[in-house]
Amino acid sequence: MSRTRTITLCGLFAALTAIGAFIKIPLPPPLVPFTLQFLFCALAGVLLGSKVGALSQLIYVLVGLVGIPVFTEGGGLHYVVKPTFGYLIGFVLGAYVIGLCVEKFKEINFKNLFIASLIGLIVVYVLGVVYMYIIYNFYIGNEMGVWVAVWGGAISCAPGDILICIITAIMGVKMIPALRRNRLTA
């Protein structure tokens, strides 16, 4: 993939993830709001591959940290102490892991893309829940049990996010062959 295409696709998926942050169902704390960010994180990994997919998500996070309000609750460096910041870190690693899985699979089919997306989702959940638990207990000072963190940060979101994994797999199966024919993906 040419450097120009790489930069363009990174910017596109960073922008799509930002748009996904504003398509949300707000939930009361400690529940994490449901957004479409993971859809674009997963698609970045599936369509762009491990390195470029992760880079697109890193660009998204950095744009938010410099103060541009692309996160669900704005932006700025102070976001690193928000309980949900771990999910943003998770998007970077999740896109990388999803892309790596897709690169390792010998065949592009629904099952493989669904499994890759699900593995990436687990990565996002682990980073998000652990970070939320640490921030609530050691920074904010609101004691939060492990079960409450897991329930609020993963289990309550799982049905919608599993649906996103299904959508990602369907879209990936349709888009990857076309993108490869036009040399727009890894």
C-alpha cells in the first residue's frame, strides 16, 4: 500500500472512530456507554491490517488527547484519568490483534473474521475493565469491586458488541476481496 493511501486510510478510520463516539447510548456509571467506536476499531483491523489498523486508532487517541473533542465526553490530556480511557488504549491494541489474526488466517470467511473481532473485543474489554477498576479504586477513591467492574465494563455491553463483531465479519467478507482487487488494503 502506498504511503499516501496509508495516511488517507489512517485518517479515515480515525475519523470514523470519532464519529462512532458520538453514536452512543449513555448509561449510568459504572456502566460504560455503548458506542459504535468498536465497530470502526474492528473494521480498521480487518481491512487495514495489524499495523495500519492500530496506527489509525492511535491517531484517533492522540487527536483526542491534544484537546480535539473526539471522545464520547470531549477531549484533552485529562482524559487519561477518566475511567473509560482504558477502552481507548484497548482500541489501539484491539485493532492490532484483529489485524494480526486476519493476517494469520489462511482463508477470509465469516467465521475467521468473527473470531478475530471477538478476540479483539476481549482485548478491549480486558484493558478497559482493568483501567476502570484502577481509576475508580485508586484515583477517584470510589471503591469498586471486581464483579461490578466486569459487569459494568464488559458483560452489560457484550450483546451489542457481539452484534458489532457479526457486522464486522459480514462487512469484511464483502469488502476485503474488493479492496484487495483495487490494492486498497493489506
